[in-house]
Amino acid sequence: MTPEKEKLLKLMRVWLFGTFLIVFAAITLYIGMFTSRDWMLALRQGFPIWGITAVLCVGTYYGYKAWTMRKTG
């Protein structure tokens, strides 16, 4: 793998992790605001949303990795 491709993969990993953190925080806070500030309930109710986001982020990373590793030509 070329150094340029490694840099792109690291950048993609950072952006996807950041996306997951933003979704996790936003969903948890939003649900927490409307559930009497019960944060454990907010985590349980938000699990499907950020769980799906985590799966999509991991899938996107490995899809992008496979796309960058393909042979051109």
C-alpha cells in the first residue's frame, strides 16, 4: 500500500469516528432532554440509532479500504 493511500485511510478513519461521536452525543442528549433527564434510559433508547451508525461507519471504512486497494488498469 502506498503512503498516500495509508494517509487517506487514516483520514477516513478519523472522520468516521468523529461522525459516530457526534451522532452518539446528539442522539443521547436529545433523548435525554425528553426523558426526565434519565441518562440510562436515553442510552437504552438511543442504542438502535447509534448502533446502526456504528455499523454503517465500520462498513463504510472497510468498503473504502477495499475500493482504494483495488487494482487499477
